[in-house]
Amino acid sequence: MSNIEEVLQSLTIEHQLNEYSQQQYKPRSYLGLSQIGHHCPVWLWLTYNKYPQPVPDGKLLRLFDHGNLVEDWIIKDLKKLGMDVISNQKEVMFEHLGIKLYGHIDGVVSGLKESSKIHLLECKSCNDKRFKELLKLNSYEQWNEQYKIQIHVYMLGLELDRCLAVVYNKNDSRIYSERIKLDKEFAVQKLENVFKIISGARPERKCPRADWYEAIWCQYYRECFK
């Protein structure tokens, strides 16, 4: 790209918004409950111990912001249907061996037509490809293991035994919803596992080599492959 092209590129609205998003970015200072389902124990250990991560691309940060807006839209839509949604961003916390893990829920919902129970509300958004994968599986829990762990530990922490998971298709506004029952044994097992990982010594690296596909896209690539 020539100098003049670089200058013109820097003047675009997209470039300015991406730069602004990166300047405003504040990394999370703790390992959140929404993250404990990550498949790599080294990633969990490094995140808990506050190892630095590179600032995400501005485009990705704006995509995250869009996801937050979708959450607001879903809550508004549920209220239109007469449901009651409370406790948005309520904190859930587990403590073990002096270690605390926090998370914040999308909400608690009641007034569903098919159930009188109070449900944890979990809102997600995705592109059309991922949405079609979800429809094919017809199972929120099979669709994403990390999301599965998140809802079960939240239900456990809130002493709820049901979750309403709502997924929004960002391409065409289709909505997938599913009611999920708490698996207490599963939630306890996952919590015990993550507490064991982060309270011990740094685990061995899982990725076998630097060109491994999972390693290339990891925030801790440089830390694991110095």
C-alpha cells in the first residue's frame, strides 16, 4: 500500500472507529466465569495470573459491542411478550482456597408460557453459518462447550435449575431459543477442575508446535512460543 493509500485509509470512518475502539479498550482484570470453559489449561492459568494480552483488533471490539446491543434487544423483545427480566449484570461468585471467580449474568426471566419456573437468561449472537450449525444440532449445549459450562455454573451459583438460552442470527434476525435443565454434578466438576488448574503450577503447553492451528489464533501465542 502506498503512502497516499495509507493516508486515505486512515481517513475512513471504519478506520477511525477501529482506532477509537482500541484506544477505549480496557482488558478484563480477572478470569471470568464465562471463560472457565476454555479448553486450554495454560490459557486459564495465564488469564488468572494476569499475563498481558495484545489489544484486539478494532473491528473485533466493535463486533463485541454489537453483541452487547443484541442482548439489550433480546431483553426488550422478551418484555414485549409479557415476560419479566431482572438482575441484568448481576454478579455470581464462587470462592475456593482463597480464590474467587466472578461472572455477570444477562438476567433472570420469568413469565414463560411453557413454564412457571424462574430461569437464568443467557443471550448470544452469531453469524449465519454458526446459526445453521446450531439449528442442525438443535442443542445449545452441543453447539458450544464453553457456553454450556457458563450457563450451568451460573445456574448453580444462583440456585436456579432452569436456563432460557436465546441465540440471535445477526444476518437475518432469526432467533433460536431453548430451555435447559441444570446439571449440578457437571457444574461442580467443571468448577473443581478450573480451581485445581489456577491454584497450581503453570500447566504444560497443549499445542504441540508453533504452527498448530489453535496456537496461531491464541492471545498467548508469544508467551507459549517465545
